[in-house]
Amino acid sequence: KIELKHGSHRIGKRTDEVMQKWRGYGLGQFIHWGLYAIPGGEWNGKQYNGAAEWIRSWNGIPKSTYDSLIYKFNPVNFNADEWATTAKQMGAKYVTITTKHHDGFCLWPSKYTSYTVANSPWKKDIMKPLVDAYDKAGIDVILYFSVMDWNHPGWRYDIKTKEDSVAFEGFKQFTRNQLIELLTMYPTAKGLWFDGTWDKSWVKQAEFADQLETEMRKLRPGLIIGSRFRADEKGKRHFDANNVLMGDYEQGWERKLPNKIEDVHGNDWDCVMTVPENQWGYNKAWKGHIKTANELIEMTAKSVSLGGNFVLNFGPQGDGAIRKEEKQLATQIGNWMKINKEAIYNCQYAGLEKQDWGYFTKKTGGNKLYMVVFNAPVSGAYRVKLPAKMGITKAYALATPTQSLSTEEIHTNEYFIHLKKQGGDQPFVIVLETKNSSDNSGNVYDKAKT
Ligand SMILES: COc1ccc([C@H]2[C@H](O)[C@H](O)[C@H](C)N2C)cc1
């Protein structure tokens, strides 16, 4: 064990209520919105091949020209309630919103820089109406904040000279000021999602970042901060030099999912996912594979089956409207969630052997198991292996709860649930009500033969 002053300060999951609620969200929305949505991945008729929110880093545009986009920020079709309603209809329980991305443009009227909405034609605060609209919709808000800030003169990628360190000291105070400002202006925010923390300059700030995290947690008890914010004094990120998770949950699952429970090391985690291969900000020309609703529903079920949450990204247009493809996905996913949300909300890893038909989830604190089916077996027989003392008292398709399904024990603690081929192309859920033979509530199917 390595002696660390600025490593992880907690072993194992947080057990407080705020984190227990976070653990049960299941499905969330990410919003990437800012000046980059105006060009939308294109400049002077030329397509930028990278991620649209990184267009400033393209040598096809002079930096100052990009920075002057602030004078074009006037999202006449921005409607915070419409965004929150879209998220509500999709079934999202939390939203992560970019307050400031790498370009340094602030969606709130920060006192610490002039590069904010206050100095755009729009003039008004964007964050306040958004936080209020999502709060009203019952969707918890997490504030995304990029430490790396290409607009601030004090930003450095590394600290090599005396000048660098003087400049970066000013930048560190600026960063602290903005974070305290955000927590003060939007006190209902449940957490902070940090980004832009991989460069050496920030990685070298183990003590400062640790103290800042402690200060923020004191200001906002219960605040949720993931593994992306700070490095330990050995320069280790996400996991400290003793391989213990930094922060409250693992934030490494960006555009990728764990495959088996061992991959998540017993930690809380969420996966943040783009609809195209790699576009967070609005890109006019979505290229390559655009994920379908069924793919995204499967990623949601897979995330919950492995003890995490799934966060789907939306990149609103420069005028503030949400593009029709994203609205359509929100509707399709929402239609599925309306019927099947019981298998997603407040569910966790079931601890059962994965089967080919799909994913198990388990209701937290209950005796219900859910089988989220994506690959219906041609036999209509769904294999289920249970721990020794667990029996099945009832089995039914979630959509038709009064029609019990026949359960056949084919080996000790191994069953076939029989369900004839369902019509349609939608994933569906089978519910198993279980009991432990140690307690005697209800009768157990044992040796049941069809
Ligand atoms: C260098 O590879 C990166 C760097 C930053 C990102 C940023 C994206 O712009 C988006 O904000 C995502 C959540 N974040 C990790 C993605 C890939």
C-alpha cells in the first residue's frame, strides 16, 4: 500500500441517500451545447472531420475567428421547457449539461470572465432556465465543467517555466472561483461532471484539486463528483496509485460499455454515449453509423444489468432547437420505457450468469428479477440459473402481468421459462418473482413439470 495524501478518500460505494438515488437513475441525458453548435462541424462549406465541439482545434479556422462566434450566439428557438420535456418523455432521470466546454464559453453570466452569454446578443443566462425547467420536470441536474479552457490566457498544457507557473496559479484561482460561483448560483445541482483534466498542468495539481474538491463537498453536502476531476500526487487518474477509485463513481465509460461485472470493480459508474460514432456538439452532417433506438435501449439495459447508468447525448442546434433525429430517438426510447421502466429504474446487477436471450436486472431491495429480452430463443424456452436457495414463485411478461408463464426446472436451480414467440421487433421484459426457501412466503415451483 502506497502512502497517499491526495488519493481516494473512500473505499467502496457511497451509502448516503443522494448517491442511492443516483444509483437508481438507470437512464440519463447529456446536453452538449455552446458556440460550436453554430458552425455545426462545417466552416466555409468544408466539413471538419473531428468531433464538432472540437472544431476550434481545427487548423481550418483561425482561433480568433472561432472566438468571435460569441457575437453570433442568439438561439432564437431555445426553449428550456422543450428540452426538459424531451428528456422527461424519454424517461431520463438526470441530465448533465455543459456549463463551459473546452472553448471556455460560459452558458452562465460568470463574473470571472467576459466570455459568457452576458456579452452575446442573447445576453441572458442559459443555465438558470435550464436548471429550473429540469427541476420542474423532476429530472436531477449535473453540471458539466471543462477545466481545460482554451479562452483563458492562464491555461497551460504543461508547466515548464516560471511564467507558466505564475499564469497557471491565476488560472487555478479562476477555476475555483467559477466552480464556487456555479454551486452558489445553481444550488439544486446534484453534482459536477468534470472534463478536460488529462493535461500535465492539471495532473500536477493533486493538492490544489484535492482541497478544492473538499471545499466544494463542504459547500454542497452530498455533491456527486466522479473519478475524472483530479489526479493523486503520483499523477494517477480515475484510480489512485493503490488502484482505489477517485471520486464517487467511475467516469471512464465514455462511448464504451463494460462487458462483464468484473470490469466495473464493484464501483458505481455511468456510461456517456453519442448517437453517431463521436459527435457530442451539434454536427450538421451526421456521418457513419447512427445508433437506433433499439441499440440505445440495449445499452441502457446492459448498463443497468452491470450496476451502472446509461447517459445519452443530445447536441442541440445553434438556434437552440433539438434536431428531429434526436427528438425521434427520445420518443422511441420513451415509448419503450413507458412499458418497461420497472426493469430499469432502481434496479441493479442481479448476480446471475448471463444468458444469450439478454440481460438480468434486479429490483434494489426487492425480490423481483427482470429478464430484458433482445434475442428471443427459437425454442421459446428462456434459460435461468438461480442461486441454490432461490425459487420462482411467479413468472410473467411485464406487458401482460395476469398471464403466468410456465416454469420448468430442468436441473437443480436451473429453469426454462416458456414463452411463445412474441410478435413485433421490440425488446420485452419477463418478470420473475422469487423467494428464498429459507423464508416461507408463497409457494415455490420446485420440480414443477409442464
Ligand atoms: C481526446 O479525446 C477526447 C477528449 C475530450 C472529449 C470530450 C468531448 O468533447 C465530450 O465533451 C466528452 C464528454 N469529453 C470526454 C472526448 C474525447
